[in-house]
Amino acid sequence: MHENYRELIWTLAKTDFKLRYHGSVLGYVWAILKPLLMFLILNFVFSSIFNPKNSGIQHYSLQLLTSIMLFNFFSEGTNAGLASLIQKSTLVTKIYVPRWTIIVAATLNSLLIFLMNLIVIALFFTWYQFWPGALPIATFCYYIFLTYLVILGFSFVAAPFFVRFRDLTQIWEVVTAAMFYASPIVYPLSILPEQYHQIILANPIAYIIHFTKMALTENHYAPWWQNLLFTGAVVVFFAAGILVYRKMEAKIAENI
Amino acid sequence: MNNENNVAIAVNNLSKTFKIPHNRISTLRGAFVSAFKNKAYEKFKALDKVSFEVKKGEFFGIIGRNGSGKSTLLKLLASIYTPDTGRIKINGRVSPFLELGIGFNPELSGRDNIYLNATVLGLTRKQIEEKFAKIVAFSELERFIDQKIKNYSSGMQVRLAFSVAIHANRDILLMDEVLAVGDTNFQQKCLEEFNKYRKQGRTVILVTHDMGTVQRHCDRALLLRNGKVVLIGNPLKAVEKYVNQNMSDEENRIEKNSENTENNNSAAEPPSAPVSAGKTTNPRPKKAAKITRVTFLDKNGKPKNVFGTGEDIIAKIHYQSNKKILKPVVGIAIYTQGGIHLTGPNTRTSHHLIDKMEGKGSLDFVIKNNPFYSGTYALTVALYDWECVHPYDIKDRAYQFKIFSKEENQLGTIKLNHLWKN
């Protein structure tokens, strides 16, 4: 029905962007400011409470910044995807638009913001005069891609569910808050006893954040088979998301 | 097959039922709690085995009362809902115009909304840029195109939305009662566009309550009632059937109402509640005589509350007099719903002498060939003595009758017998 899926998604995303930031530079600056401020506060707090260098952690600040930005991407992306169908409810109830384009467009917004945040990360790395090599950067990009897959997979399921159950946002808020502390963002994984590592790393975001940190700052990578397994898990999750979405798609308009 | 190519839309045995839960559960918490209770819900059958075809280039009207399933049908045709049973086959692309400004975002300018709306309707960016000037020109909103939509009036929004829908290059146009918002110039423009559409072999489906448009412009029409197809075909026949159904529905409703108020009336003495918003004045503390009941009948004596223009109307006035009254005068007055006094003869001015009134009786007021156009009219009935100074009873605008007219052009309140002459 639409030859212009790509344009449709792009237009929807642009519209969202314009609406949220009123087409102003100040609006965009605020989008960056949020994770940045968080970083500054946490950096200050934890550097004062305990000196990371004593635990053998180099480049704590860089790790913290990257982790926060990544987690922020995940949090904003899933929240945007979750609420997208309700937010664009007029579009859903008055005309046929493939619902998935709405969901994808909503997550694109967060991706855009994150990509712009990368500039800030790059600036910080320059400030600290630390340059990761090609492999770490490639790994980083790869993990970013996987994060986006997780966000999309989640949104495909959450958005139709949210139409039906409106308290999903509150539940998800609590879950993301828990995930923040369950992931090695403000602390390194090494602080925890060995037997808990596997459990923590079962959380995909924790896995991504931990290995991104390690790759960028310590040139330490997960074994290739582990990465393969992880990728497989993410892909399966994504596919499952699409399947669930397919099942729920028909009733979306009625339930809004 | 040749036949296949002629058909724009083929609907076969379409049914759609909505489950309406008695308690709408909209939270996960609620779902957990109610999982252990019996979930009470109603099934509402919006459409029941609907089948019809629309040929390419037709101007197809869909009419029916509110709740008959028209909007549900359109949403199914636009793929917003999915059918429970039955099939919809659509040959070509659909441009729905179901409500004001599909996907219009009030915080964005008209320009941005055109881009958004047109993209949603399937145009590529290049196509939109090419057509932009034409879209704005058609909507006559050049001066306001960069203002936010929330500042537009509803008429402006319709013009913009319609302009985009028209230029979206699609084969089938679905319209749902939106044209009523525009002024007559706009409606004229729309009808011209529809005609252009048809000449290009494109199809227009219009849901409307404007019977005039259906009769004058539609090729064929579909009448829906309670989710079922009543009639498909000649638009004049469809409108006639629709009006007739409405008349009998009104009859039933008024009958039910007056049954209720009669029960109330007979229980207590006035001041009681009359059917309409009229007052009952009791000028004399002791009632020597009163008007007990007024019923409306057709020319065969059958009780009726809803008449067509030109029919005979008989108002049977029942009275009761507790003492012998010589030469009483009965008068009536007819008011429009807006309170305009149309006429008000009484038996004295009409030279119909009533000798006396004693006990119970009735008097008929006969209107032959009523000239009234569609509307609700109120009747006052009063009982006076011969000098018309002291009223025995006045039931001011206490009785209602309705006129449902099939006349095509109803200009004004009454239909006057007239001639034009050079």
C-alpha cells in the first residue's frame, strides 16, 4: 500500500523531533544536557566517595559517561517506542498506516539523539587524550546496533500492549530504574563476586554496557563464541517481538 | 473477466462485532484482579453480513441512522479495523477522509501538516513538493499556511484536510460526514471535485445525513439499519425508505413518551407536566371545564404523531365539563419550535358555533393538506367562554406533532401553493 515506507518513517520521526524540540537548538541542547548532567553528578559523587583508581580502574569517568549515554539511549528508546501508538493515536484510528512505521519512527528519535551524544563522548575522550583503536570503536558500533535491536524488539511488543494496559509505563519506569542499578554503570563488574557475574550479564543491557566499557578503555573483549550467542539471543528476541506484534496488530485501532 | 475490472470495492458477507466489557479494564493490575472474576461484557454487532459492490467511477452514498454501522463500515474499508467474518476486496488505493484532519498535529503549521498528511496518504516528498502550491490554492489558505493548525477554525481545517486528500492521487475516496462543516461554497467545490474524480474513473464513497446531496448527486446508495443492509440501489428510493423508517421511529418514541406523561397526568391534577416545554396556566381555582386530552389522527382516524407535508392532520380535542356551559369557544394556536406563532383560529372566528358543553365530549380540529415543512410544532388548546375573556382551561403548547418532509427543497417553514408567471 505504501511505496514510501522509508519516507513515511522519516517524516514521522522528523515531525516528532520538531515537536519535541520546537525546531530550536536550545531544545536539542537540553536533550544532551540530561545525560551529561547525570554524568557530572554521578562522577563527582563516586569519585569523592571512593577513588576508582584505588580499585584499579583507569578511566572511570570515560566509562561512566559511555555507560550513562548507552543506558539513556535504551531508556529513552524503549519509553518512546512504548508510548508511540497512543501518542499517535489519531494516525492509528483515522487512516491506515502500518503501525510498525509509527513504532520505528518513535525509536529513531532516540537513536538520533544518541548519535548526537556520541559527539559529546568523542569530545570527552579527546579531553582526556585517550584514543581507542579501530577494533574497540568497531565493537562499540556493533553493540550500539544490538542495543537498537533490543529497543525495537521490545517496542514492537510493548506498544500494542500499552494500548491495552495503560499502566505499562509505570511498570516500565520501575523496571528501568532497577536495570540501572543492576547494570555495571556506576560500578565496575569486577566489584561484584565472581558467581554473580553471569547473572548480571544475563541482562542484555548490562552485557552491552560492560563489554563496551571494557572494549573502549581496556581493550578487553568477550570470547567470540559468547558474543555470537549473545547476538543470537538478541536476534531471537527481535524476531519474537515482530511475531507478537503481528498477532496484536489487528486489534490495535479498536483498543485505543 | 471484464466484470472484475469494473469493480472498485467488493464487500462479501462482512460482519463485525465489538465486545464491550461492562468494566473496561485498562491496567495490568486490573487484569490480574479480574482474572478471577467473571468478566461481564456485551457483544455489540456493528455489522451483520453486509454485502455490496461499488463500481469504478461511481458516486456511492451510504445513509442510515446514527449507530447503524456506517462509520464502522468505512473504517473496515480503510483497513483500520479488520473484519470478523467476510471479505473486502479493494481494487485500487484508498484515500480516507474520515474526520477533520487525519493526523493533523495542532502544534505544527499548516505547511508541516500538509507534508505529514500527504506522506501518510502515500505521496513521496517530490510529489508533495510538486503539488504543494495546488493544495494550498485549493484550500484558499495561502495567508495562513505557516500558522499552527490549532489557530485554524474547523472550517479551515476541513478545507486543508480535504485539499490534501483530493490531491493524494488515489483511486477511491472515502468521506465520512465531514462536508457538513464547510460553507456552501466549499461544499460546491467538493461536489465539483467529486465530479472530476468520476470522470477520471475514480470512485467516491460518501457517508452523509444530507438527503438532498444523496438524491441529487449519488449514482447509487446503500441504506444501513442496525448493521444490516436494507436497500442498495436507486438513491431516491433509498432516501424515501430512510425517511419512512425515521418517521415510524419517531412515532414510537413519541408514543412512548406520551404514555409516560399520560400516566403522570392521570395520577394528579394539574399543574402537571405537559409533553413539551409549555406551561399550563390555571386561571380559575375551581375548574368548571377542562381539556382532558388531545390526540393527533390521520385522515382515516388512526392515531399518528408524525406527518408528511401535505397530509391531513386531525387534532381530536377531548374535554370534560363539570357544569353546563353555553356557547363555549375552543381555540388553538400553532407554534414553531422557535416559538413563532404561525396561526391561531378559534371556533368563534371560524364561525363554528358550539351550543353547549356538558360532561365529556370531543371536538376535531382538521387541517387539510398541511403546508408545514420538516420540524417539530407545538399546539396550544384553550377553552373560553363566549366573550373570550375568562379561560376555563389553557393548555399552552402542551401538544407536539412532527412533520417529516420528503420535499427536496425546504425553504422556510411552510409550503405555499404558488405559480410563477411571466
